[in-house]
Amino acid sequence: MKIFKSQLTLLLVLTLGTTLIAGSGSLDKRRAEAFPKPDENKAIEKIVESALQPVIAQPGFTGITIGVRRDGKDFLYHYGDLKSKGNRTPPNSKTLYMIGSVTKTFTATQLALYAQQGLVTMDQPFQKNIPALYQAPPADPKSTITLEQLATHSAGLKRDSCAKFGPDSNSANTPSTPNDGFTLEDAELDPEIPGCTPLVPFYKDWYTATQAYEEYRCQNGYAGCLLISLPGAKHTYSNFGFGLLGLSLAKGGSWARLLRKDITDPLQMSDTGIRSQLTDEQLGRRATGHKGDGKAVPDDELEASTIPTLAAGGALWSTPDDLMRWMTYTMGEYSTSLSSLLTTVLKKRHTFAGDHHLINKPGQTDSMALGWQYTPLNRGAAKPEVVCKNGGTPGFNSYVGFIPKKSTGVFIMANFKFAKNFGASDLGLAILRELDKESKR
């Protein structure tokens, strides 16, 4: 792959070392295209750099990769620094970033595959594959939570919390706070909690901060789970729900191992996996995550993957090359053995008003597919729509979005925490809007 580099005046003003790399990536040979000449990139480059201005001005800005799929060609743009601000080492197409909740789109595709293979049904209770775990009383309505409801955030589960926390004090959509200082360490080690066993070594990680997942240590964890609403009644975004989905799909075993065998290996995404799956060489290619104040996030605070049953909700690491492959696969831009799943994955399942959920709120009713969300591209207009998903972990932010049937897609991988007033979703939508306008000129 040829690489073109150019210094950006925008970043030079801020005294940041910046490199632009554009290319087709290491994608499937069946759809390999000729690399575009630099002059052919100018319109896209200008759009990307313009949209980046409010991001680069953020105090915590460190490094970012932006991928663009346009008219059958792929472009990668890398800015900033890989390890720390000012080190003048930009990321590249093989840099590993945590992709957070974009992981959920992989889990949802795995659900579609297993449904196609007859291993599960969309409407089966999620406990069917894990009869010894998370059983609600038979008469309890939450015993009817289905796999589809988990995959579409309609199970009525809270975002990040469950049994050990009482009802929310302010809003039904606000995560609870822990009672009496209860922590994950207590849940793992306290023999007074029935059925509680230390399934994996305990490490401090980003879920600890939410104090929300001690149920995963306990066989009776789901039985006490409080619901925001009855299953199927409302849209209630839930990381916890996707953790349960992965647990059920793997029948209590390794979700990450099965994902690699069934999804990422067939798509030749060899750099995508949870931390325990990465080789030493891959670990050496990881970007360093940074907080909003620009400070590096300690390595032992990053890892959702240290709790295997949570991995399906947000633990994957990936590279720009691999995420480009994932986006273009989902866009239906090339044929693979998994292409037949896309009709099931991208089917709209329910609509909801944008309020407390996951992405930029454009002011219209949104729709939920399996793991993916549909939202209008432009405020006040129902069409065109964007299929999208974003993600965030301490130190990393991500976004994937595309306009169906227009061969236009954007993804973002960043090793810093975006400011609340302009997040990864805002940046992705801003680029997509300008690409859509430019295509009409």
C-alpha cells in the first residue's frame, strides 16, 4: 500500500505532530481497488480537516484515525499522537484502539448467525442456554426477556446496574448508585453472597468505576435484577443487557473465542479481539488511552476484557484496517460468507424518541436494528438515514456510521476522551453530512 504524508497547517498552529495517511487498506482481494492519486483526495481531505477543528481544539485531544468509504474506495486519515500528546508519533492503519460499544454490533451479528444456523431463535428467553445462571422467578415478567430484546435495548434493563442497587433516586433512566459502599471486590470474595464464586482473577478496570457488575460473579445474580420497564415496552440502552446476550450466545463459555471463530476469522480481521487474545506483537501496537484532561489512563484501568462475561458489551480492540473491513462488510460493499446475515442484522425492530440513548440527537424518531441504530442525517429531515454505533471506554472513543445504498461511510477511532459538547458521533455525522452534500454538487 502506498502512503502519502502531508503536514497539516491546522495542527502545526497547535504545535502537534500530525501525519495524514490515505489509502485503500489491507482489504479483501476480491474488491481491491487502485490507490487514488493525492489530487483525488482533496475534497474528502478538506471535509475531514474542517470537521476536525473543534476536536483538535479540545484540551484532551491526543490522536485520532478517521476512515472514509466513498464510491467504492477507502481512505484513512491519521492525526496527532499515538502514545502521548507531543510525542509526534502518529497512529497508523495497524494501531490498536479499544472500540468500546461498537463491540455490540459484532455481538448482534453473531446472534444473527446463530439464528440463521438454527442454534437460537430471536424470541427465545436468554436463560435457555445458561439454565444455571441468572434465573428469575417463573412468575416474574423478566423471565421472558428474549435475545432480540437484549440486542435491541428493549429488555427493560438498566444501563449499567442491576441487583445490588436499589431503585434510582431521581430518574428511571439514570444509573443507580451503590448502596453501603458495596464493590466488585466484595462481590467476588464475600462468602455470604449465595452462589458467589471468583470466576476470574480480579483486576481494577473501567467497569469497577460504575460499581455495576458484581452479579456476574454470582449464580443468583439476575434473580434480583430491577427493571426500568417491562421487557419489550421501551427503549432502554443497556451495557448489562449485551453482557447477558454474549453470555447466552456462548452458553456460559467464551464469547470472545466464538466471535473469533464465527465472525472475525471469516472476515479476515486478525487484529480484532479482547486483550487476552492479543499477541505480544499486537499489544505493542496499542495506542495509549487518555482522559479528558489529557492524562494517560493507567493500563490496568482499561480492560473490560478482564471480566470475560462482560466482553460482549464493549471489550474489543481493533485496528483501522480491520474496522474499515467491518464497516464495508456491514455496508454490503463486498461479498463474503457472512453477507446473508445483513438483512437480519439491519432490519428495523422498533422506533423510539431520542433522549437518553447513545448518539447525537438530531431531533427525530430513531429506529433500532440488531446492535445498530438508524438516525436521520440532517435535523428536520427524515431522509437520508444513517446506520451507526458509537463507543467509549476510559481513554478511547469510537464511531461507525454509513448512509445505506450510497457507498458513503465514516468511522472514527480516538485514543482520548471527547468533550461532552462535541463527541465522536457529532464528528462522524458532521463528516457524513458534508460528504453527502459534496456528492450532490
